[in-house]
Amino acid sequence: MAGTKMLKLPEVLDEIEMSRAAFYRMRARGQAPRLIKLPNGQLRCRRSDLDAWWKRCEQTAA
């Protein structure tokens, strides 16, 4: 996992321009970027997972 950028949830929300509530609704439907829960309970998103999610969104919209 060396070299993999890990984004905090507020960074993800800022990038996708979405509220936390809307993000969690989307996550409950299985449509949000993959999150990883750290041992301290904090959530992170790998940059690669967010990029893959963007790519899926582009394909869906096409």
C-alpha cells in the first residue's frame, strides 16, 4: 500500500461536492466510492478507489 494516497472523508466530500448525508445515502445503496475503516475508527478512501468510482460514473452517464 506504499505510495497510495489515502483521503479523509471531508476531502472526498469536497471533491465530489456532496453532503455527508447524501454520501451515506449513496453508500447505503452501494453506489459510493469504497471506504476503509482504520483501527482508530476513522474512514479513508484510497485515491485509486475514488478515481475508479469517477470512471464508473462517467461510463454510467454515457
